[in-house]
Amino acid sequence: MAADEGAAVAQDWKADVIDFNCRLEIMISTLGNKYLDATFFLFDMNGLFSSVLDNTADSGLTAAYVDTTHNCSVYADSYLGTPLPSMTSKSPD
């Protein structure tokens, strides 16, 4: 994936995550209605991560991060030893 494709891919993934979360909410509601003696919880990690990534300056822990949309090649090289898949993968187009 080229760097300029990142925003479009992120939008596609965002739509997929929203769709998945909607389906998950329906499943949990259905299970709750079927098993009245059980309690089900849904924690929206996507909302939490989106909030952190969209507002990095709001927390002292993430305030130093400037670019939250691209892979960090220094991290990939130093800690992983190999490039991340998104750094070497090509678009299926």
C-alpha cells in the first residue's frame, strides 16, 4: 500500500469496523433476549482507540505522537526486525 492510499484504506476499514460492531450489538441483544439469566457486555474498543488516535494531545501518554496514520519504520526495523506487512504489501488493484 502506498502512503497516499492510507486515508482511503482507513475509511474502508472504519466502515468495516462499524458494520462488525453493529452486527455484534445485534448478536449480544439476541443472546440477552434468549438467555435471560445471563448478562452480556459490549465494550467499544474501536471508539476508545479512535478517540485516543484522533486526540493524542489530550493525554500525556500520547501527546508526543504526531503521526497516527502511518507505520513507524524505525519501530518496525528496531523492534520487529522485519518490515510490517502494510509496508511491503501491494494493493490488490
